[in-house]
Amino acid sequence: MSAVDTRSRPAAGPPAGRRAPRHVHPLRVESLRGIAPWTGLTVASATGLALLLTSSSWQGSWWETQVVLRHAAAIFAAPLAGAAGCFQGAREHRRRTVELRAGAARGPLPQLALAALPGALWAAVGYLVAALGCLLATLPYAGDGAPQLGPALTDAVFLVSVSVLGHVCGALLPHRLAPPLFGVLVLFVSSVPSGARHLAPLGGSQLPADSVAVGWQPWVVTVCWGGLVLTAVLARGARRRYLALVPLVAVVVAAVPLVRTGDRVWQPDPLSRQAVCATATVPRICTNRLYAQVLPEVEQALAPLDGRLRGVVGVPRLWDVRGGGRSDDAVLPRLESGNTVVRGRLSDPEGYLTTVTYELTGDPASCRAGRQDRLATAGSTVALWLLPNPARARETERQRGWSAGAPEELAALDAREAAVTRLDAMAPADRRTWLAGYFAARAACAPGRVPPL
């Protein structure tokens, strides 16, 4: 019998006309299927909807925009990401494949990473998409300055960390109530009033307006949250579990300066100390560079003051800049996005004008100990006189409504209206002289120097 010649036999392969199956990496499968992409979509939708419903409160200020982003990250994105990670962590228990997974070729650590990372990264991507849309919506209305990338990136790191920690929690406690309870726990930790709150997104939201984080804060927060995640992952899946002590030590070392620094980790924005003034108006109006784009609106709203105070000596300056003010300056009512300013425009010009008149005739910083009767009476008279007639009538009617049932207050209002009438009847030169005398008495906090009216 002759031997069979196999040298010319073709190699085994797929049938003609069919392509060989392509190997797909498990990370891609986990990223495109299951709960991971839905987590990103849910986080983006919830965060975007929350931002959309409150858009009038933050469009127009970079600081307000980033504060509301941090609120959205802590209140909506983080609990959702944590709950989704916790639900994903219990997947093998629901499928009853824990023992099968234990005998797989990949070790526990790679399996944990492949299952936890896709959902965590999708949550971060969803939040960053919502944050990008929020920043782009603010761009047409914001003034000088620029958004900080550090807080947005640290918030994304926070979401990744919360999701992975939730995954570990779900793997250890595979109970159906674990995901919602973990989401509530994340919400509580995000707002805990302690030195550690600066690790969470809400840490800088209760501080004075127009604050910025010091340069090292985002790096420290990243190390802290990354270290916590590595500690949990290594303690759960590493063969040498004592290695989890290394990132835990890094967390403690990084957190100490952050906790000890406390609120000082947030500093005033340098632009809030730089004045932008309207020098052609009376009184002179100065605000900080962060709201320089609203200054023309303020000038237009306060135009009636210019017509009444032009040529008067000693009119105080209206000042809203951190530091650098004089003792006789009057406070320019704060320009706040969502309150006095909405999308780059004054929300109530007449109300703003009324507030300015009372600030202009109020006590200077040099005599805050208490108002003197004569100076206070003259100041309220000037404040009412400075208002144009329609606004003056509405302010008088409003104050009479507040004083209803109080005869003494109504009598004082009658006396003030009579004084306003006398001031209106004065010759322009005499009125300017009287106003100059009043403002000089105000600056010196000397009621006896108020000229008679």
C-alpha cells in the first residue's frame, strides 16, 4: 500500500466566500453592550435637564456656571453613576456565574477592571458632554475671564471613582437595595460639612462668589479619589492584598494638606480685584472685570442720576470691587447672575436704580456705628428725590403700604414727601449747593453739617 501524500493538501480554514471570525476584545463588548452606554446617556440626560431648567441662574457668569455644574455632578451624576456601578457589580451574582468566573483564565483583577471601567468611563463622558454644552451656552453672555478646566476634570475623576467603588460594593453586597442605598450614600458624602468636603464637587459651592481653586487642589483631589479606587480594587481582586496599603497611604498623605487648608483652598478670582469704571457718568460707577460686560446696562439704568447730580461736588463713587475702595464710597449693588443679572442684562433696571439711590445716600463705611436722625432724614429725602417721577410714585406707594397702620411712620413719609417737594422747587444752583453740603456731611458722618432744607 502506498502512503498518502498530504503535502499539497490546503490548510484548514473557513469555507470559500466566508470571512474568518474576528476576535473582539472583551473591553469593547462591555463598552458597547449592557448597562455601560445607558449609564452615560442617563448621566448626560439628567445633568443636562437639570442645567437647562436652571439656565437663567447661571448663564452670564463663569463662576455661577461652574458652581451649578458641581451641584449637578454631586446631586445627579454621582448618585446615578454610583448606583449603576453597584448594579453592574452584582451582575455575576444575578447570573449565578460567580464560580464560573473564578475558574476563568483571567485573574480576578483583570475581570474586575473589564467589568467596572466601561460604565465608569461612560458616566464621566456623559457628564463632560453636559458640561461642555453648559460652558458653550454661557460663552455668549459671560464677560472677562474663562472657565476652569480643573474642576470639570476633577468632577469627572470623582464620577469614575464613585462608579468603580459602587461596583466593588455591588460585588460584595449583591442585594437588590444596594444600588439605591449606595446612591443615597454618595449624595450624603458629597455634601458632608467637614474639612473632607473639598474632595467632593460641592466643596467649593458654599464659598464667597467669584472664587477659584489654588493650583494644586485638582491634583490632590485626583490623587485622593484615584487612591481610594485603587485601594478598593486591590483589596478586592489582587493576589497580594497588602498592596492596597500603598495607594491608601498616598490618599492620607495627599488629603492632609487639603483638609488642613480648608476653605483657604479657594481664593478670590484676581479679576474680581480689577476695577472697570464708567468715568463719564455722575456718580462714577466701578465694578470688577468679571461683570464688565454688564456696565453699559448699569449706566443706562442709572442715567436718571446723572441728570440730577451733574455739577454737584462730592458725589460718592459707586464701588463693587474687592479691595481698593475709599471710606466714603457707596456700595454698588452686587451684580449676580440669576438675580440682578440674567443672561448679561439687568433683570429689573428700575429696582436696581431704587436700590442704588439708597446706597448712594446711606452711611459710608466710616460711620457704621449707627445712623443719626438728621443725616438719615436728609438721606431718605435725597434718595426719593433722585428717582424719576414714575419710579418715585411707585416707591412712595410701596412704602405707604409697608407703613399702613403705623401713624408715626406715615407722618414721617408725609414729611419726607414735603421735603422732596421743597427740593424740587429750589433753583438749580441752590439745589446743587445744598446737595454738595449734604454729601460733605455724609462723608464726614457729621449730622450737624447737613444744611437746612
